[in-house]
Amino acid sequence: MSEHKEISSYLSDSARRMVLSQIISFSRSVSATELLNRLPITNRSTIYNILDRLTELKLIKRQEVKLGSSNRVFYSPNHELLSSEFFRNLLLEYEDIDWPAKLSFDFQYTWNDFPDCLMFGDSFKLNVVYGSWMTDAASTIDALYTPEIAQMLTHWAQKIKKIPIGKILIESLLDYQTGHAKTENMLVIGSGAVNKITSEIMNLYGDSLPIRFLSPQSKNIYSSFTNETYSEHSDLGLLTGIVGLLPNPWDSTKVIILCAGSKYAGTQASLKSLLDDIRAIVDFKPRVITNHPRFPDIPIRILKAEGDELLQSMVRQKGTKIENYSFIE
């Protein structure tokens, strides 16, 4: 691709690689002044020229923030590009560029804050992201209960929070269509084997996510709390899913609601639990989804689908609607 050639050509200069590497090394956004203080480049215009070009090439992101009476500009790595196969290959060519660090995070919101955390002022916005790629094609059975979830969230926002219907926006997208929507609240459906966004989240957070898929494209669920792996090749693993409320790696002020399973049964059970939780909130009943029982500040749970002859129907690759589930941890 021509843009990849442009990036490779631009980074052939060591000073440009030095600036990019310094930005990658920060765990937060950084200003041009901070970069000047850390780098042997003394010419301010040189730094700004490099920053402008790195932004144009989408290697970094530029954000203008109002502080007091003035605006300040900060720069941060574009993790979407930096986690790509192209950039990983580029790192092998230029060894003086730092490997992008795995993101670490604090859970800014927990299930105690849901669904209020989806509001921004007097508006409510959520992007529902379906999978379309990679080792398996996503199936419509993976996304059962999402219309009901959208309906109940709209009811909650309009009737309980009194948000005007015109300011309630719930949009459905395929993973490759997200674009700028990545910086918004998202309900991400399916494992990294079917959903590109899930794969990117697993790659960006890595081992810092306590309950996760073993690798970005894996269907095997792992809990560092119990050191337990729920393999897709086991009866239990076939039925397991994750329901989590994660900080959005592209904008930590927003959230990712992750509903994903080793197979469709776990994904569907996660969605059903989310729907039941919203219904309980609307009806002022006890919550269905709570934070992790052993770690009350961690809003990630593992659950399993339940049903007579469910395993047999999955082996026969005959989809069925999940009605029952239980939390494993």
C-alpha cells in the first residue's frame, strides 16, 4: 500500500524515529515541550514539523485541550496502526524504535456505574459492533438479544433519565466500519476470532486484562484470578463467555461492554445477562451482573450457557437460543 511506503520512507531518518519512539515510550499523552526536554533536538520548528508529519501518517494522534484560558496540544501513539502487522514488521527493520507498550489501566467505571456511564451530559450514545472477519465468520445467532438490549437501553434513557429521544443514538456497525466510532462507547460482540475490535482490545491490553482471551485471536478464555483456562476443546469451555465493562483503549473516558464467548453459546449467554441486568435496573430489582465476587472493583465476569442437550446441538452445529446461564466467576 502506498501509505505504508510513505511511512517506511519517512522513518528512514533516525531523528524522526527518535521522536516516534519517545512518544511510544510514554504511557500518557505528551506535549512538544516535554519532547524537547527529553530529546537532543533543540530546534522547536524541527520537532513540530516531525510531529505534523507523524500525525499526517497516522502514526500518532494530535489532541487540543483547553487548559485555563489557553489551548495546549498533546500527542499520543495511534495504537491501532502501531499494533498492526505492518508496523511489527517495520520494527524488525528499525530496531531503534521502541515496541509499543501494552496498555495498563484502571477501571474507571464498574457495573455499579452502568448504564449511567454511557451518558454524556444530556445525551446517550452507544455503538454496537458486530464481527465480520478472521478465522470464523460471525453468525447472526451470536447477536441474539441485541435488539432487545437496544430497546431497553432506549427505554431507560428516555423514561428514567428523561433524555430526549433525539439525543439517544444507538448505532450498529461491523468491526471494519468503526473508524472514529472507536472513541465512543461500544458494545463489542464476539471473540477476536470473529471481531476485529475484540482482537485489537486483547492485543492492546495484553496480560494487564485479568480475564481475557489467551491471545488476540484465541477462543480460549483465561482468568488470572483463578489461573484457569476455559478451552474451546472442553465441554465447559464451549459454553463459556465473558461479560465485561472495560475502559475504551482509544478513549479512556468511554467504555467497552464486551460480550464474547468461545462459541456462540457463551457470546449469547453474555448478551442475555446484559439484557437481564438492564431489565432489572428498569424494574428497580436486584442487579444481575455484579463486579467480580473476589475482586469487587473488577467489572469482568465469566459465565456459562446452560440448557438441555445444548452441547449436543453445538456438536451438530445446530444453533439454538440460550435462555439460561450461570456465573462461574
